[in-house]
Amino acid sequence: MNILVLNGPNLNLLGTREPGIYGHTTLHDIEEACVAHGRSLGVGVTCAQSNVEGVLIDHLHAARDTMAGVVLNAGAYTHTSVALRDAITAIELPVIELHLSNTHAREAFRHVSLIAPVCIGVIQGFGARGYPLALTALHGHLNGDKA
Ligand code: CA2
């Protein structure tokens, strides 16, 4: 079983700016932790990041043939992108929406997610720790684990 961990715009800057909101962990650290956590679950983890909406959509399309599910931090596209939402619907894979910050505790424009209704669930507000949480949740979902 393989899971894609996909990060969107500006998340390549993690650990270098705004540590008060996004923490000190770099994207590289997060990706390494995801691969290690996947190994402990017996799951292959592939990581990708792009600042380009269309490239994120291409990653989702490619995941359809190779991945069992996706953990997606779509960054600011969460709040704006009908195209990403349509891609999530089109690939017919379970997708978990993830955010480092609690978007509901921030500006009003971050309270709306266009992708949440087409994801199986949302994990947010736990910083970098959210990624292994999301992998565990997705792994459980894929194994039909009702907890
Ligand atoms: O909390 C999250 O994970 C977000 O997806 C992060 C996005 C934001 O637009 C969403 O509302 C919530 C922004 C990512 C920006 O990442 C940076 C990292 C370091 C320094 C500056 C920006």
C-alpha cells in the first residue's frame, strides 16, 4: 500500500519563516518523518510539494494509478481552488485534508475550505505532528478499521 503526502504553495518555506505560526520543523523533516512513520505502519510513503496549482492537480491525477490514498496540505489553495476540489473528486481516492495551523482560529477567509466536503476528514492545528496522525488515520480507513 502506498500513500502520497502532497504539500502545496509556500510550504517549502517551512522552518525558515513565521515559526510562531508554522513551527521550526522544515518540510524535509516532515517528509522524512512521514516516510519513517509509513514504514512503521507497513505503508510506502511518497512525498511531493509544488507551488503551482496545476502541478498539484497533476500529482493527484498520477496518484490515481499508484496510490491508495492522499494526505493533502493544499495551503492557501484550500480556500480558493475549485480545480483542486474537482481533482480530488475525480481521482476517487480517500484524501485527508491537513493543516499545520488551526485555520478556524485565524482570519475569516481561512475558515472556508472548498476541499473539505470531498475529503474523508480534516486534521489541523497540531503542527508537524498532524502528518503522522493523518497517515495513521488514512491507514486505518484503508484497512476498514472503524476504531
Ligand atoms: O496551516 C496550514 O497548514 C495552511 O495550509 C498553511 C497555508 C495557509 O494559507 C493555510 O490557510 C493554512 C500557508 C502556508 C505558508 O507556509 C509558510 C511557511 C513558512 C513561512 C511562510 C509561509
